[in-house]
Amino acid sequence: MALQNKYNSRTISGYYPSDTKIFALGGLGEVGKNTYCIECNDEIIIIDAGVMFPDDSLLGVDYVIPDYTYLIRNQEKIRGLFITHGHEDHIGGIPFLLKVCSITDIYASKFAAALIQKKLEEHRMSNRTVIHIINKESRFTSKYFHIGFFDITHSIPDSYGLAVQTPNGWIMSTGDYKFDLTPIGSNADYQRISYMGEFGIDLLLSDSTNSEVPGFSISEKNVAKSIDEIMEKTRGRIIIATFSSNVHRIQQIISAAIACGRKICVIGRSMENVVQIGRDLGHIKARDDDFIEPTTLDSYRANKLCVLCTGSQGEPMAALSRIANGSHRYVTIIPGDTVVFSSNPIPGNATSVNDVVNNLTRLGAIVHTNSIMTNLHTTGHANQDEQKLMLQLVKPKFFMPMHGEYKMLRMHADTATQVGISPENIFICANGDILIMRNHEVFLCDSNRIQTDDIYIDGNDSSGIATAVLKDRQVLADNGLVAVIVTINSQNNTILCRPNIVSRGFIFIKEGQELLRDGELIVYKALRQRMMQKTTFGELKNCIRETLEPYLYSKTHRNPIVIPVILNHIDGQALNKNRQ
Ligand SMILES: [Zn+2]
Ligand SMILES: [Zn+2]
């Protein structure tokens, strides 16, 4: 137990402009919105700009992005945004960042660049920045930084790690990676990684997503074998769902389908995009006539078809969920169909995936999900033994686990101590913590932090929505809504008829009739009292809330949102005043 207190023990107060500062705006203590920054004097480089997908508590929120305030205030220092690979938790924040902050140059691999380009076109902002295509031979040089890249294996082609030379020492960031000795895409560049380790890396930032999983992850080739087998053995139609972000898997599914003479029907927008870009860049090898439109599904024999779709996580709007509940426009389950989940449910999605599996089974489909027996899925992230291998190849002096919730970062730190990194040299940081690198030594700054909050994106509004709005949505969901409609005449300060209370989602109306009736009377009395003196609409609305809220709470122990609506009736004309 004494060990855990030794992490983060090297601290320092304050820093000089000439120190190298390393901090994250997103990605530490969470899975998503990866945004890491390295700063020295008047230069900043950014590594990745991701989004996070909200959990159920954030009602109606589409994305969560980091607070970009620090970058906005220091935009003249930004020398470039470097993208490790094309997943949403690394590129999804780019349109929102570019809206508020000028970044003239983005450096990304071919595949990531194509995805970013598409994203920027969708947001009509492709002229905001120049995207430079990088490969492992590329070099970037500015006044204080030299950056090189190395190949890494992950679930999407063209994934890179970065080595950054700064005036105070070398930093290496793995990006998302796994070690797969028989990968589907490109190999990790073991030689270059160990060469850089030999050369001397002062600080390593490494992917912690799977740090709780022991051993070595299963090779993508084993998954390919299982998919080939299913394609061959199955007599009827195959409907197969996977993550649209897993390009290697999509590649395999398409190749396996073509090999057994099945036509492929791609369903779901994100899947269509990835298949298109994958084909354009030569990662997915298929001819146009290997694909068919969903409208022509019925004209092919069942054993000549493979439907590739989104929805492996049971997302309610995705193709597979709609197929399962019978509401998909083109695909209806025919008894004897085989449905394959080439995925694992992300924690939290297990129930919705289970519902989809049940519905499909009820309709007569044979459903295969992933298990140790079936090998229908493997991860794109390093398990513990692969993390150890990375640490052994690089042999960094200092280590900061990145990309993961606190428990994952912590476990990765423990793993690092097992391979001989001294706990004093390990930093478990939160977003906004600043690591200071000075003359090849690294410290945690205990006097300053960078402002980092979650910004919620509703639709495409980049301003972010207030926590207050979310709170309202939560109250609405938990307690419902009560509207109080009052008609007054503001000229002679009279209430024209008794207030009317309407409620939604608050109380079962039949039983609540009496309660609401009493409420109306209480509000009426309070308003009459208030209107004896000169008053304003604002005061009347407050008066309604102040009388009704405690009354409803005392009777029901609920706090619904109370919305006062005051109609002003002057000279026979109703004016809807101050409606909220
Ligand atoms: Zn990734
Ligand atoms: Zn990631």
C-alpha cells in the first residue's frame, strides 16, 4: 500500500517559459476526448482532438468536448495539431476546435486525413485549415520541437505514435496501440520503437484502455479465421454487425463474403463512409459489383448475401436495432437468417445488446455473439503484457499513463512498476494537471493547473450548453412538469379567472385532480394578495413558483419544474406575456 503514495511524489512549484509543459485537456480520467498539449516558450503542439460520447445522465447531449479556453487564449502559439489516427475520440473534436480557435496546420495520416476532410466538409469548414499527410518518414520541425512518427498496430489503418524532441528532453506518445504479431494491417515498427528507447526517451505517454486485462490480446488473424468459418458454413443470409471504426474487421468481413460468393449490402451511414474511404485508399479490396443496394436484396438467393451493418452496441437508432424490432425499411428477418455480432458490448450497453439479441431470436434468427469459444472479436488496445512490452522496448525514465479512467491509469502505473520503473517517476494525472520537464527531469506542477471542464454539445451548436439546461432535463425526466396558466388584466390589476394547472409526467391525473385543484386555489389566493399592490410580471411568476413548489413538495415529495404562464387580457384582447 505504501507504493501507491509514491506516484506523483516529484512535485515543483511554478515553472519557467523555457520548461517543457505537458498537459491534457481531455483523455485523462476518462475514455474519450483525447487532447494532449506540449508547450515550450511561445510554441504549443496539440496531439489529437477527440470527442467523448455522453452517458445516459446527459440527456439529449450528442457529444462532450474539452474546454478549449487555454488554446483560444494562446492560439498564436499553436504550431500544429498532430493526429495519431482517425477514431472519433481522437478527431471528433476538430470541427468544434476549429470553430473557436485558429489552427492553420493539421498533420494526419492518409486515412485519418480522409475522415477529417469528410467531417470538415459536413461542417462546411474545409477551408479553415491545411491538412498535411504524414507517414513514418515525415518530420516536423519548429523552433523548439522536432517530431517523428512510427507505425503502430490498432483497429484502423495508418495509426501512428509520435516522438517529440523538446529543448528539455524527449517525449514519446504511443497513441492507441496493440501489439499483434500477425496483424491484418501494418505491423508496429518494433525496430524504430526500440531504437528510440535506446536513444533515450525521457517521458512515455502510453494507452491505458486495456490495462486491467491480463495477458496478450488475441490476434486479428484469429478473428478472421472465425469469420471465414461462419461465412462458409452458413446456409442462409448472414447479417453481421461491427463497429464502423474497426476498418480491419470490415476489411475481413468483406473479403470473407467475396470469397464465398456473397454479395455485400452495407447499411448505416458511418459504415457506408468507412467502406467508401477504405476502398478509395486501397485498404478494402472489392469491386463495385461485389456490393448491392438494399433495394435489390430480394432478388438474390439467401446464401449469396451478406448484410454488413451498424448497431453492434444495440444503439436504438442504428440499423441492427431497427432490423430487430421490425422497423427497418429494407431488411426484415427471415427465419433461418444468421446474425453475427463481431464486437463486444462496451460496458453499459450490455442490456440494449441483450434486448436486440432477444428480439432477433424471437424473429427466428440464429444469433452468434463473441465468446472465448467463438473468437468473433478482439480489441484494438494493448493488454497488460503488450503494455509491458512497450515499456520494455522504450525503457522511459518517466512515465505517464494516458487514455483511460482513473482505475485504468492506476493499473497501468502498477504494471510499469513491475517492469522496473520507479514509482517516484510515474505520474497519474488528471486533465489540466501540468507536468514540467526541465533538463531531462520531470515533475508535477503543484501550483498551477489548466482550466478543463466538460463542454456539452447539443446538435452542432459549438457554444456548448449550460449545465443548467441539463439539470432541467434531469428534473423533467425525474419529476415532470407543471404549467400554471393565469389570465389577468394588467390595466386594473385583476385576475380574470381562476388559475389553471396542467401537468405532464408529474402525477397520475385522475388521482392528482384534487391536489391540482387545491394548488390552483392556493396560487389564486397568493396572486390576489400580491396584486393588491403594484407589481410586475416577473414578481407574479416568482409568486406562483414560491407558493406552488413547496405545496407540491409537501404533498408528493417531488419537485417538478413549475412554469408560470401569464396571459394579459386588455380590452378583450389576449396577449401571451412572458411565456417561458
Ligand atoms: Zn483508437
Ligand atoms: Zn482512442
